Amino acid sequence: MGLVSRKYQATTKDVRAIVNGSYPGNPHEVIKSMASKLAKALSPLQKPGHTDALLDILVRQLEDWLVSDANVALPDDKASALPITMWSPAEVVAKQKLSALTTLYRYDKAGKLYCVKPSAKQNGRMFPAWQFVDPVPSLLPRVITELRGVLQFELHAFFVTQQDDLNELSPAEMLAGLPFENRGAVSPAQARLLSLSTAERLQRVLALARYAGRGMTD
């Protein structure tokens, strides 16, 4: 008697992982399972012979809602270095899939991220792209809190300036665990710092931020 293969059943944990971009498997299998459940629940309401069409519609809609390019990226697609580019507000909204510019500005005001204002632009603002590389978005607000009251150009300078206490790494590199893309060779000592756990790297940056914050606001 042959083995009976069990049909995959999506779990709430799987769905949450897809939404967070951390699902390790093929998200389309989860989508198909969810769609099958929905189609079965809706079957009493539809006309006979249209089950497959309904299932296709549900699969497409769920994929639109839940699966982004980042969700289906291969592990090799993980960033290997921090970008040095600046993004315009419109670029941030598009790349980070924000609902509107007002949402971005609200995040800026709340200290969830930061912007810089180029001297050539009186009213313009740009957003350093490095702060959107994981795991930086979840760590950055705590560091910015320690630097409250400093000027915007000082805030940016703190993050991108090499520090003696970090073996000539910048706080941005330490937070991300990655070197900037324009950095030359990484020394063994620097590599050891970058390979520390996220919590350890954050604590080292917070210690520097507390000291720098006091010095910049005195």
C-alpha cells in the first residue's frame, strides 16, 4: 500500500511570515492553500462549473496582496553592502510601498527614519538609502531617540562617519552588519565586529549615540 501524500495546509504563522517577508519556503504554496479554503467556503454561493475560475481569481488576488518581490527573492539576493545613494521622497514611497508622502513625512517626524537637506535645495529633502536595508529599519528609531535635538546634518554625519570605537567602521555599517559599497577591503577586526549579533551591534551604536548626543547638544 503506497503512502498517501497530505495536501499542504497553510497556517496563520506562514501567512504572517509572508507578510513580514520572512517566509523561508515557496509563498505560492501558502497562497494556493488559502485560496482553496476560500473557494471551498464560497462554493455554495457560486454557479456549478466555475470552481476553477474562482480559484484562479482568488490565487491572483491573494498574491497581489501578500507577495512582493522581496518575499520571493532568493537568499543570494540579500544585500552584500550598504548603498551610498540618496533617495528622493517619491523614490522612498515607491520602493518602500508607502501609502503616501504624508506617511513618509510622519515617519520622519516621529524619528523612525531621517532625511538630509542638500545645501543646493532650500526646500528639498533626501533620504539615505542605507537606512532601508534590513535590519536597520527596526533598530534606527532607538538610535535617533538618543540623538534628539541634534541638527539634521549632524545626525547624518554621525551615522556615516568612521569611529575609532568601532575600529574605523561607521555606526551605519555597525547597525546593518554590512560595509558601505564604496569601502575598500574589510579588515579581520572589522569583520568580527560586523558579525556580532544584531543586539550587540545595536548596543555599541547606542553607547556612541548617547555620548555624541550630549556633545552635540551642549
